[in-house]
Amino acid sequence: MEIKASDVAKLRQMTGSGMMDCKNALVEANGDFDRAQEIIREKGKLVASKRADRETKEGAVIAKISADAAKGILVCLGCETDFVSKTEEFQALAKKVADAALANLPADTEALLNLKVDGATIAELISQQTGKTGEKHQVACYDKLEGALLTCYNHMNGKVSSLVAFSKALLADAAKYIAMQTAAMSPVSVSKDDCPKEVQERELRIGREQAKLDGKPEAMIEKIAQGKLSRFFKDSTLLAQDFINDSKITVEAYLKSVDKDVTVTSFKRFSLND
């Protein structure tokens, strides 16, 4: 049957797929719009299955907080190439995923994918976008936080974001500096007190092995390893790090200079470059 240009345009508006994909789907469906939409969705699933083993090293990372700054989310919609990540459609989908996450605060990534937006689940929208671009798309990261006050930072390149929770409200600029610090310096934890035990054991093991390779006396090895762990805490835990705006003080000292009663309670960070 003859497929009218107006029908192709209508299907394109309904699905956001390319003109040729829409025309081919209408031809296969004999002009049935419902069936044509199914064909386009099926194509997306087929492309996704074929590229399931591909890595998504590019994409868009977005952190957002609620109007009352009491809750926030951090998501990454991943894709294969920088070219696709910069397209308007991809960026719009990433924003849609982030908005849905903030509005609903799903429990995990699976729950996020099952959220419905514009009559389709997030998973279906991602599959549809996969069909359009021919690249693997996936939610590469999803985290959420709640607290007395949250702030977020999104780097201008769209590749790294952070989300930080504080024990109480503080000046917006001060909160933003800490979020920027978190994004730039990639701390492993807020302080040594909440540094994961497995991370501490790994650093001690590395310290012992280095001391042995350096030929240090057996009696000194554990002391040297503990010293290296202390240095690791200084470099890699947020409150102990040198403040990026003034390396003469720590992040904790900076916060105390703003408000002696405020501290960071938790944070989330994700980078496509790590």
C-alpha cells in the first residue's frame, strides 16, 4: 500500500524515530499505526540485545535536588560515543530520566527503569532511543540522598556530578564549594570513620608489601603501613582533604569557619572518566 508522507510524519511525532524507520515500519505494518509503533519498539529491543556486551563509556551525568533541598538524585544515562551523548534527543532523555528519579525517588535502578513517563516506562524509552541511534544505552548509575540540606554540582562537560548532604543548612556558596570538591577530588568516604573496612585493609596490605619490597625491618613494617594508611585518609577522605580553594586548610576546617556545627553527613559522586 502507499504510505503517505503525512503518515510518516505522524508516526515520527508519536515515536521520535527517524523518517526512514517510520516509513519502513508503516510499510511492514500495512499502515497500521499501533503495529508500526510495536515494530519500532521491537527494533529497539533487537538492537539493544545485539549490543548488550558493548561498553557505555560516554553519556550524561546529572545530579538534581528538590525545591526544599531535602532530597536529591544522581543518575548517568550511558551510551557508546561522545557524538551521540551530545545530541539533543539524548540529552533530553537523560534529563527526563533524572526528573523522573527526583519526582519518585525509586528504591533502585530496576525500580527507576519501571517508572512510567509519557505513557512508557523509562526502560522502553531507553530501548526506543537505542533503536534510533544503533548504540547501546543504559542507566549506568543511579543514587539518591536525603538530609537536612543537600546541594549538587554538575561539571560543565556533563561527565561528572556530585551530590552532598549536610547536617544542617549553610550558606549556598559554601555548600557548592564542597560539592565541587567532591566532584574534583573523588573522596572515598566522608572521613576515616566511615571509610569501608575493605578499603582500609587493601591500603594496609599495599603498605606492608611496599615496605617489604623496600627492605624495611620486619619490626617496622606494620608501623610503616599504618603511616601510609594515615596518609591515605588525608588524601582520600573528604573532610581531611586540602580544601581546593585554600590548600592551607582542610575541608573540615573550612566548614568550621563557616559554621562550627555543620558537617557533611554523606555524598554521592559519579564520573564517566574514572
